[in-house]
Amino acid sequence: MRKRIFEIIEKANGDDKLSKIYDYSMMAVIAVSLIPMAFKETNTVFSVIDYTAAILFSIDYFLRLITADFKVKKGAMSFLLYPFTPMALIDLLCILPTFTALAGGFRILKIFRLFRTFRVFRTLKLFRYSRSIEIILNVIQAQKSSLIAVGTLSVGYVLISALIVFNVEPDTFDTFFDAIYWATVSLTTVGYGDLYPVTVVGKIVAMMSSFIGIAIIALPSGIITAGYMAELSKKD
């Protein structure tokens, strides 16, 4: 019985129609549960959506907990280890905001209202059910070394650019954090325009920094695209 429950609640494989129905149903619940977050005001409909979703997420969490030994594969220890796995923690953070809000009348528990912002973690639950997201995660895992190398290069670029412009433009950038913020915005080619160099030397640094930033930004896109095509070929 528990084995069959595990097969249903896990991502569908093959022609398991019941598992596919469960996956699509949970994705629909997740999507609907996010609707109240798009509005500042609350009403009865939004409350019903939130509580219903929380109850369904709780049932899902309970079913995964009682079948944890099939997932973690550590025997009896699986039931103790599962609550600390990344997806189980995400599941818990999706549930807590709703039920802690019910305790709002108790002063000592009002701090838990902060958990309501954790409802955004419900979007991460989609990772469990979507095959498209699974492919992307597989690509990132396969290209981890290359992406780490590019990430290290990006961090180095930001710090060096920030250090240079901070010393070249001391009147424009009050703190080193401001310089890091400018370098990060330049790297991503966003360019908000709230901070920018005003001297000739500073502008030259900005131009050189922009050219390098464009090259660095292109690297992860190419790596992920190549990995994605390889993953699709493997699936085919």
C-alpha cells in the first residue's frame, strides 16, 4: 500500500495515469495558491484558497513522510532524515505561513506572521512535478563545473571593477558596497542609471567594464544552451 502511494506522489514515470493526474493536480493547486500573493488586500475567497492549499500541501507532506524510506532508502532512519531534505523543508515552509497566521491572536506567536512571506516558496514545489524544470536542473548539474568557473569569474570581475571605480570615483561612490552594486548592474547590462561615473577616467573604466561584462554574461548562456541540447538528445 505504501509502495503504491509513493509511486503516485512521485513524478510520473511511464504510463502511470494516476501519478500523472496527481502531478497535474498538485501543479494546479500550487498555481492557484499563488493568486492571493498578487494582491495586497485579503478577502474570503483568498483565505479559502490559502487554507485549502495548505491542507492539501499538508496531506502531501504527510504522505511523503510515511513513504520516506522508499525515497531516502536509509531504512528506519529515513523517517528522521526526510524532514531535513531540501524539498521537505520547502514543503514545510509552504505550510507554516497559513497555520501560523491562525495563531495571530496569541502575542507570543505574532512573530510567526513573518512566515507568511515564505508562501513564495510554493513556486519551488513546481520543481518536483515539472519535467521541463527537471531537464534544466539536470543541465545545471551536468554543467556544474563550468558554471562554477563562470560564477567565480563573474564575482572576480565585480570585485575588481568595484575596487577600481571606487578609487577612481571617490566622490560618486560613498561606500564600497555602492561600487559593488554599480559593477553588478553593469555586469548584467541592466544599467539603472542611479549610480554612474562622471570623470573621464571613470567613464573609460565603465566602458572597458561593460565590454568585459557582456562577454562574461554570454558564457553561462552558451553553456546552458549546449547542455540543454545534449540533454534533449539524450532523452530522445
